[in-house]
Amino acid sequence: MIDPMVQLQMDEHIRAALAEDAPFGDVSTAAIMPEPHPGRVQLIAKARGVIAGLSVFSRVFSLLDPQTTVTPLVADGDVVTSGLHVATVEGDVRVLLEGERTALNYLQRMSGVATYTRGVAEALAGTPTTLVCTRKTTPGMRLFEREAVRLGGGSLHRFGLSDGVLLKDNHVDAAGGVAQAVERARAYAPFVRQVEVECETLGMVREALAAGADVIMLDNMDHATMAAAVALVGGRAKTEASGNVDASNAGAYAGLGVDYVSCGALTHSAPILDLSLKHLEVLG
């Protein structure tokens, strides 16, 4: 269930997407269906994957016309297979045609992210390591892609720059060092926020620990160096492995005992899941 405040934000994006697609109306639909007429169309899966975003798919049509109904035959998070009838959409034929592409764009993208996430999450199954996404999202799609990560079995990192302190290499350079960066963050940030520091070497890990970092990101370290870093931290801070993580190596990171594995590929490299609206019937 999407939080009502999140839904308000999503609605703004959906309305903008609809306006972008038909700024002066849908001339193709107006030409062949100038008057309202009831209709029905089927949502069909054309590949195997995890379905995600059915509520967003439905919302596209309901924002165009609240009388439109979407009857899902599966639930978000379910695995679908090629040829499966996923949902039925009923309403004004004009709305079915005008909303088709935008609704599918959201559903295909979110389902692709959920499918990719599921693959990485399964590589971590049975370990105490938590898979989290990153800020490497498509502009304008962060709310939707993060929801897809959750539906695929992943967890959420900070939403954006306003809700968590993550001191990366350029922050450290700007501050003059790890200790200075952490000290300034502690002085500025409210006490409810953790301070995380990105570390590329064991020397930086030592500095971050001495400065009192809450979370230490072990960034692009080789296996041996990361193992040494986890041992060095020794539970005094949470650890996050980052850098070129995918389903093939996520399990190896978990084997080192890190608390979190962050994976930008969940949102920047997931291909869409192929879905289609087919077999439109004009009723009555």
C-alpha cells in the first residue's frame, strides 16, 4: 500500500507524463473515437519477470477518468510468465487508448527494476546482509523506482540529499580530510541523522572510525582489502559494500560480513519487463 503523501507526489509525476505525451490531446484517438464508448482491453505479459507497479498503472487511467476500472489477476511482487493475462482494464475507449503508453511505461520500468532486484536479493538470501538501492535513479522516476526495488525484495537507502549525511570522496576533499568532514557533519546535522563516510582505503577506514562515523562505506575495494576493512571495523560501525555489485558477486560481499550491500544497477541498469495491452474490445 502506497503512503497517501507519496501517492500525492506520484500523481504529480503521472499528470506531467500524461501532459507530455498529449499536450494538445490525442489526435489519433480523436479521429477514430470522437465520442465516449465503453471498452475492455487485456494486459498481457510478454516475458518472465516480477510484476511491480500495478497501482501506478491503474492510477494513470483513473486520473484520466475515475470511472475506469483495472482488475488485476496477479499481485505486485508476483512472478509472471510470457503470455500470462495480468489484468483487465475497462472504461471509455478513448481513455484506454490515451493512457496506454504512459501506463505501460511505468509498469514496464517498475517491473524491470523489481525483476533485477529480485535476482540480486536472491543472491543474498539466508545472509544477514541487507540489499539497498542508491540515488542512481532516472530523473523524475525516483519514487517509482524505489517502490519497485522494495517490491523486488530490496531495501531503501536514503531518498536524497536532504535526509541523510553521506560524505563521499569530494566532500572529504572539500573539508580537508575525513576527520574534518565528520566533525562538520556532526556540528551541522540533527542528532537523529547518522553520518556515513565513503572510504576507498584502509587508512580512510581508520580515520572514519576515529572520527566516530556511524556507517562506513567500503567503496570499490578488492575482496582482500574489504575483508581487512570489515575486520578493522570490528562492529564499531555499520559497514556498506559498494561498487559494481550485481547478482554474480553480491553473495561474495555478504560472505565478508558487511551489513549492507548497495547496488546502483538496481535502478540504472535494469531492462524493462515487456508487457502489452492487447485485444481491445468495443462493448455494446
